[in-house]
Amino acid sequence: MKGAARLLLLVTAWAGMAQAAVREEIVTLPSAEGTTVPYLRSWDDAAAPRIAAVLFNGGGGRVGLAQRIPKPGANFLVRTRALFNAQGIATAVIDVPSHLNEMDDTYRMSRRHADDVGAVVKDLRKRFGEVPVFLVGTSRGTVSAAYAGSALGSAVAGVVLTSSLFNATRAGAGLSGFDYASVKSRLLFVHHADDACLATPYSMAERAARNYPLVTVRGGDTPRSGPCDPFSPHGFLGVEESTVRAITGWMSGGEAPKTVP
């Protein structure tokens, strides 16, 4: 896209036992009213990506791309981006736009945010060709993925909601009022059976599974954080690789497994 700024870095990332040469660059796109939206684009440089995925961080959405390309980090999607890359999927981790300190639910639900997401989708296709593009959110990032997925319609190939923020909190409405039928592309839920975060109960994912496919994740490592934080079942701690494989297999047209690992 015209006006986009880029910072490039070539890194080496491990995905299971396979080593992948991951190329990463910070791309800054123009947004409304003279603002900008940065995102981190990552892909395996050894082969052309066949799919792209826009990844939405949880919490306030801040990644810190103005300062540096992040290390794997804490958030589930940020720390597993190389696993997506190893499966032939280019990723785009969206950061907070320049006029905000963080993204609350009201902003994540807005048309302006959806337009920014749409610009990232177009930029990915400009870079990698007419690949199918999916939106993937985790925790509060599912608000972005769901509402943008609804607004963008057939411009995206599908939406994946992991550790979905089903319940309203002090920080916003979450997905409590969202109409999932408004997403006209494919829709997948991924949730850990032991997710103990009050805003993201597994029982609500089971309810969603009446109408949409659900991958139920089990097992993993002993939690090292609070129940709503990433180093717990909420962040798929210890089962990241099998969880990502379930997501990427579904993106590739396969049937989502009912349980993993």
C-alpha cells in the first residue's frame, strides 16, 4: 500500500522439531485522520505462503511495534506466530493504532477498526498474491476478529475465535451481544476445557458448538499465571503446537478435530 513503511528482520524460529527461516517486517499503514496502524508481518522465507492470517492480541492489544519486533512474548498468538509460519501461513499481528494507547471493546467493534483490518488484508494480498486471509483472535482479541469478520464479509475466508470473551466485563461488552450469524465466512471456535477465566467460560463455547465447529483443547503444563492470563489453559500453555495445527488444518480446508491433543 502506498505510504507504508517497513522494517525488516530475518530470524530463525523453531516450530516443534522443524527449523524455519522466518522473515519479519513491521509495516505501518495509513489510517483515518492522518493516523497510522502498524502490524508485524511474518512468513517462512523458504516457500511462498498459501494462506495468511491476521492475529489479534488480547487485553488492550498493544504489541509495541513502535519500539521493536517482539520476541515470542506472552500472548498465545504472538508467541506462536512461527508455528503458523511453519505451516505455510503468513501472519500479521496488528498493533494499537497511533492515536490510541490501547483498544477497548468499543473501538474493537467499530467500523474504523474494521476498515484498518481491511487495509491489512489488502496489504497481505498485495504482498503474497490472492491468498485466502483469515482473522484469528484470542481472549479480548476475539472481539476484533468477530466484529471485523462480520463487517468485511467475503473479503476474509474465515474467522477463528480462541478463548473467546463471551461475557461482558468492566472493560466492555465483549461478545455478549454479538450475532455470530452475521459472519458470512467460515467460523471456528477453539477453547480449552479447563479455561478458568470468568469472562471466557468453556460452557459458552459448548453452547456455540451447537451451530459451529469447536476444537476442545485439553491438557498442557501447570499454569504459571492467573486464569485470565496467557500462561494458563486460557493461553493454551503447553499445548500450543497441537492447538495451532488444529487451526491451520481447518484453514487449509480440513475438518476441525473435536479435541486436541
